[in-house]
Amino acid sequence: PNNNQQAAQLFSYTMHQRRKNPISPAVASGRGDDSHPQLQNGRTSHHTRRPTSSSSFALILLLLFSVFLFLEFIAYRVLNDTNSSVDQTHHVHQSTPAASPPTKRPTTSTLSRSSFEPTNKDKGWRVKAARRASHENSYFWRTHEPDEVPPLPPSTDPSTGEELPPVVAYVTTLTKCAPKHKGPLDGAAVLMHSIRRNSYGWTPMQQNGDEKWPKYGGQGGRYRYRAYVIVDPGASPLNPSRSGECARALQKLGYIVLHRAPLVPLFEITDEFHPDMTKTEGASEFFIEYRNKGYVGQQRPIEGPLSRPPTENPDKLKLMMHNDGCCGYTETLKLHVYGLIEHELAVHLDFDSLILRPMDDLFDAMLGKSDGHNNIPIAKGPKTKTPDFTKPIDAAFTRDYNSVNKPSLDAPVGYQGGFLVVRPSLEVLERYRTVLKEGAFLLNPRKGWGGKHGGYYGDLTFQGLLPYYYEEVSPSEEHNAIELDRCIYNQMADNPRKSTYKFPRATPLDPEKMGFKDTDVCRDGRKDCSDTDCQRVLPSESLTTHFTFCKKPWDCSDGLPGTVADETCKGLLSEWFAVRKELEDWWLSGHAEGQPSYSLDATIVKVHQQREGELEKDRYLGYCNEVGSGGYRRMVEPDTSA
């Protein structure tokens, strides 16, 4: 009995163990006992688990990642072969032989962490993408010519013979068009009307009852105007797709479209993407000449302080310019403002700008009409130079101290890219072309153009090229530039001091509640910068404004609540909406001869419906439902064109 009882207990224990750790048929049959993972020294293992769905998913991810690395490696090898051939011809137009290539790849310690290094093997495709974009831009010009500037209106009144004032060119730039750019189209319409109402020939609108009207300007001016938009091929009105809609809308508003190419291509024009790029047959005269003008960095010095270090990839500067700032290399299209030699003066403004009052005094001084006397507000910064008002002024600009990384009296400061007034000159334009071909922008560390102008936002293109030209390239005896008070011209309501926040911020009314506060550091490097506290300068004192810190009107901005800049921002925003309303009323009046108009009954109904927004009607005048771009009520397209 005892033996039977022990046998029964052993059988029960064995069956229990098998239920806990089942053995495969191969092991149960006596095959593969020594190698099976479930048997160790004749005993079952308690650590082996069945494969799960998560482990299968991990295997799939690992496989996909391996395929991705393989494709990246193939793309790099192909691109590296192409780069090698391009590098061999990089200095083909120079008499001095090219510098010897590096013996080994640079280590990460020698590279700037603030910029992308295209020598990185898994990033080579970005260079090819930038090169393709440059080639597509150049290919447009194979069959197109830049637009000619239409003849200016007569300089005398045909009926009275009276001499008329000069026509100032107001210029803006369009580089792309997408659904998100529809708001800026309203900005372009309001900008043009703010120019019109502060120029010669404007008849002030009659104010009826308690209607909301603009508070500033609107009484005409001493200079006539004409509006242009410089267009990149990617946003050309010739494009039948949506990418051409913005330019066509601007044409309808009265802007004259000027197709323009970059002063030089970003990359050398080759047959890499289009086999007929280097052929003369079928090419326009402009393209043949353009192809022979070189490309960025082609004439970079081989030796000396401005030469390219042997450890720097030849395409690095080009790639960084392609991705620089808001618009990449196409930002240099703004330089074509210098080419409008049909005009005595040209003003470049961004779409998010607004003219509050005429700039007639500045125009007089730039044309040498001030007789040495002026009341033009000049900047008070450490780099400001007093201009000679006894002779014409070549350029007027404002600086952007908000982009300075380490404030000091000697820190490089860019020119603000949304405002520039110049006396056009083809000679100056050609000098910029030479600057681009030299490509003397020092990287690693990022010292900028000529080793002096860089290290801030937009330094590779417009905002860095301007100070490099006026402070290093242009002979001092040939130019007379003026740095304007940025609180009066191009007013952005910015704080002159650094904040404890990582980005520039307005001065908080309650620092503890807002979570940041001002420091004692002035962005221009001075000890006291209270004389440039633009956030406290109200619209009644400014001539032009630029909606950057205050945010865009078509985003139904609520200003900068909780800061000292809030009053200034809300005042500027209110003025923009008031100018929009005046424009629509002008189009509704039927008195806008030769201009767009609202004439159809259905259109007129839509215009009034767009004024039914409920958000703070005293400020937004019915054009906003809520704060944010989703709450903005867009302008109705006019029935007739200019």
C-alpha cells in the first residue's frame, strides 16, 4: 500500500510539472534532449517563455530600420560620387589650383552644433534636394525672361503742365503660395491701401456718423507711388496650379508682377536633373547669360582668412543658405529692389507691414532736398553713424537687435529684413552679385560674411548681406546710409532688454505671474537703452509698423496681454483693421476709378456678412470670431481688377 501511495503521489507531481512546463513533442519522444532550451541537465527550465506578439513587432521594426539604413547608404554613395565630380570642377574658372581635400572626415568637435554638416553620411540626401530645387528654379529661366518695368506715368500734368512729384516704388516679395498664405494676401491689400492713402493724389474718405475710421494718416502725401511684387518661379502667376493663385490675386489688387531670378544660382547649372540645361538651342538669351554668371561660392578665395577650410564640405554653405531664415535663398530676391532704376526711390516692405503716415521727410532727405536740415528720427544705437544730410542718402534701414545672441557694443547686428529704402543702382546690384559669387561666409565658428557679420537670424541671406555690403564692401566715399529709429520706422513694439525667457519677450506687468522678467542687459550692449523702448511707443508717434512681436492681424492677435507692450500692439492692430474697413468701403463706394471694386449685389452682401464676427467689435470691427487664425474672416475678392 505504501508503494502504491508513493507511486500515485509521484504521478500526480509529474503531471502537475508538465502542465506548468509543457515539453515539445521532439523532447517527449526522446529527440534533441541535450540541445532543447527547455531541458537543462535533465530538468525542466522555469525561465523560458513563449514568443509574444510584442517581440514579433520588434522584429518587424528592426527589419524596417535595417532597410532604411540600407537605402540611406545607397543614396549617400550615389550622392558622394556626384559631389566628387562637382568638387573636381569647383574651381574650374579660377587660375589658382584648388585646395587639397581633407585626409579624413572632420570630427564632431570641429563642427558647429548650430548648423547642419552635410558631410554626415546619413544626411547627404539633403544636399541633393537643395541642388534639385536650385536647378528647377534655374530651369524656369531657360524659356523665360525677366519682366520689364512698365513705363512710368508722365512727370507733368497733361492738362495743366504742372510738374508732378516723383513716383516711389513700393516693393514686396512673393516666394511661395499655399493655403496658409491666404491671410497675407489680405495683408498685401491693406498694405497697398495704407500706401495709397498716404501718397500724392489721395482724396480723404468722408467720415460718416460713428463709424470706425483709421486714426492716423489718410491725408495724402507729397510723393506718388507704384506697387510691385517680385515673384519667384515657384509662385509665378503663370503656374496654372494653386501655387500661382497668390500672384494672380496680387495682380488683381494692382501689384505689378516682376519675375526675377536670384543674382546667381545657388548651385552650378549642370545637366544633373535636366539633360538640356547646358544646351544653347532653345534657351533664352537671359538664361545663356545667367548660366555664365557663376554660382554661390564659385570665386571663394583659395587661400587667406576668407577661404573655405579643407574640413568644410563645399556644399555646406549652399545648403545652409537654402534653409536660412523664413524663405531660404529666395530671400535674396529682395536685393532686386536696387534694380528698379526707373524710380528715384524704392521701398521694400513685407506683407505684414502698414504705413501709418507719409515718409515724405525721409524721401526729401534721400533725394538731397533737405538742404542739410532734417527732422528725421535717427537711431541711438552703438553702431549708428550720423549721415551727411548735405548730399543724397543712398539707403535707410533699421537694425534687428532682437536677433543678437550675446549683446555687446561690438556684437554683429543684422539689418531688419522687412524694411529698406534705397536709391536704386545697377552698380550696387552687381556688387551684391560679386559678394554671392565669392561666398565669403565663415562657418565653424559662425562668424558670418567677411568674418564679421553673422551669428544671428537671417545672417546668411538678406539680413546679413546688407550690413556686410554697407559696412565692408561699399567704398565709404560712395555711399551715405542712415540707420533710422526703429520705434518710428518699422515699429515692432519690441523690448530693448533681454528677458529671463529663452526668447525675446515684452516686459511683464507681473513677473511672478508671467514666469519671466526683464534683465539689466540691453540688447544693443549699452548700459541704458530706455531711449529705444519701442514697446512703450504708441502708434501716434510711429510712421510705419511691422507685425512681428504683436503677431499678425489675420491671426486675430490679442496683442501681448500681461505686458507693457499690450497697449501699443492693440493700438497697431486696431489701426490695421480700420484701414481694411476703409479699403472695403472705398471699393464699395464706386469712386475707386481704375481700381478693384465691389459691384455685384451678391458680393456686396458677402462683404457685409464678413463683418459679423463677435470678437471685440470695437477693435476687430467684426472681422474676427475668436483669437487665432481660425477665427479670422477673410476679405471678399473684388469683382473687378485694377
